[in-house]
Amino acid sequence: MNRMFRLMLLMVMAFAVSVQAKTYQVGVALANFDLNFVSILRTQMVQELNTQGLKGQFSDAKGDVALQAQQVDDFINQGVDAIILNPVDTQGVQSMINAARQASIPLIFVNRKPEVKLSGAMAYVGSDSALSGKLQMEALAKRMNYRGNIAILMGALSNEEARERTRAVEEIIAQHKDMKVVEKQTAKWQRNEAVDVVSAWLLNGTPIDAIVANNDEMAIGAIMALNQAKNKDVLVAGIDGTPDGLQFIKNGEMAVTIFQDAKGQATGAVKVAREMLDKQKTEVYNWIPYETVTQENYTKFTQLNQK
């Protein structure tokens, strides 16, 4: 009897150890590896997954919402324990939400806020898109003495970030009677696209005093186009505070950027995933603050968004 009891006890202990030793698998579905900011997110998530004792699988949607939906389905079919999603289209996430909910898998959105109400085992970790546009335009308007013609470079219009940042920029401009928007076009977050758009604006001959870009990559593209045209008089503003963006702040070619904490967002998303897997209470919306960056304070940010 004692021998049987000891055997049963050993089996229970072995089971407990195996349960305790379970390593959770997290599927990370990112919008586009080629985007500078997303690349920083990815690098930091790899580090934080290791820190939290989690295993991660990463997928690249290459900007294709249908491909991303399939990748999320693949994660579910593989039996991942949680999914972190950086959506291609913030309006096109309902099918992915439904799939994760049906499979009882926690779903954590990062960086791009979905345009649906989150509930249950879902959360968002990121920043307030409109606030970045507001801070960006307030800083630039002050630099312009609240007068001049503004051109706006928008990100992909499928993204809440692009629409909200642009809306906030336009609201600030509307508050100043001597400022107006003279051009507005998407460059899809891309540096090369921005070069083409701004080059076309310059050829059109519309007087432009400042270019406001929804991210640093497009701001850098604008600067490249201005340099090609030997135009040094137009102020340029970005958002993100990427290493490349900070370099242009340092050399005086970008007037202002808004630091978006990629590492904070990545770390936060993984931590929320861990908390959900451990059945801990979590907040639905986890806000990561922005900060305004100029030539006077850029050194504070140089180590923060490194890849």
C-alpha cells in the first residue's frame, strides 16, 4: 500500500513539474518587416519574449491584410497560447478577433489601435495617434510663428494612425488664421514614396513652407526630395523618433519629430500577453506616452529606439 501511495505521489509530482515547466508559445503577426518602426518592435519583442520565458513565432504580412488574416489562422491551427497583432488594416481586424475568441486565445494588439471595441481576453498596447499629430503640429506651428503653407504626407489610409494623426494636424492648423493646408497625399509610410510625392509637389510650383509627415520615414523622403531640388527653406516634421529620424534632427534637416516608444510598446505587449497567460488582471488599453524631440533634446532619445 505504501509503495502504491509513493508511486501515485511521484506521478502527481511529475505532472505538477510538467505543468509548471510548460513554455507558452506566442504568435506575433506584424504588418510589415520592412517598416523601420516595425523592425524595432520586432527586435525588442524577441528580447522580451526571452526575458518572460516565452517562445515566439513571427509572421510578416508584407502590408497585405488577407495574408495577415491567414497568418493569424495558421497560428491558431498551430496551437499558440497567445497572439500579438500589429494590424495591417485597423478596420479589417474583426475576422481575426472572431477567430482568436472562438479558439479562446488571448489577442493583444500593439502599436496600431483596432477600430473596434475590445473586450474579454483582448488588449491594446500603444500610443494615442491623435496626440502625436497634435504635439507635432503644435511644435512646428510655433517654429513657423503660426503662419505659412503646410503640405501633409499621410501614411497608409487603412491605418487609424494615419487618419488620426492627419486629423489632429489639421485641427491645429485650423486654429491659426495665417496657416493653411495646400497639399495632402499618402506616401504609405514609405521613404521612396515620399520622395516621389514631394518631388511632384515641387514641380507643381505650389508655395510650401513646411511638410508634416505622419512618420519619420516619409519625413526623410521629403527631405531627400527637397535636397534634390536644392530647397533648404521648407521645414519638415516627422513622428516616431527612429534612429534615422534622430540623425536628421541632429543635423538640422528635420525640425521636429515625436518620439514614439517602440521598445516600450513591444515590451508592454509581451508583458500583457504573459499576464493574460498567467490569468492575471490586465488593462484593456495600455498607453505608452509620446515626447516631442528637437535639436535641443534629441540626445535623450538616441539609445531608446535602437534596433
